[in-house]
Amino acid sequence: MSKPTLVLGATNNPERYAWKAANMLLDYGHEVYPVGIKKGEVGGRNIERVFPSAPIDTITLYLNPGNQLPWVATILNSGARRIIFNPGTENDALMEAARAAGMEVIEACTLVMLRTGQY
């Protein structure tokens, strides 16, 4: 079953894990919404600077804690069911706020979750 996923920190750089995750999510049949600060494209989709109006199941985070602050309110008000904190993105304050907002909080690697059927 497809889980519409927002990749926050999306990039068009194929060396970055956010790029790899966006493409792997597409390979596994999930709708992907790449969001980041730089223009570009990943998986045939434009990287946007704002969250889509479409319903989001999962936010997979690829921003270090210092770059997360401008996105906190948008994340918490997104209506997403869960947020995945990939390695290097762990942020206790955001995790606590997300739980308080009713979101499932997962500390894991999206790539590993997909490959092992845990996504």
C-alpha cells in the first residue's frame, strides 16, 4: 500500500541519502513529495519549497537539527501520521513536540526500513 511521503531536505545530488531515499520510495511504489531549499528535481519530481496540500502519511527527515527550526510548525501542522528521523537528524525537542501532536516518531533509516519491509 502506497504511503504518500514527504522527503524533507530533498536534493538533486545523487550522493546524498535524501536523493537515494526519494528514488527508493518511488521504486517501492510510494508517492513522493520532495521538499527542500534548493531548486532541482529528484525522481522526476520538482523539489518544492513548501509542503503540498495533498495528504501526507510520512515525513522522512533529512535535515540536521540546526536546519529543522524553520520547518517545525509546518511539520507539526502537516497532518502526517508519522515522522522518520534518519541518522543525524535526531532532535529531542522536535520528537517530543511531534509525539504531543499525535505523530508516530521513528528513529531509523528510511532506506533500511524499505529494504527490510518495515516501511
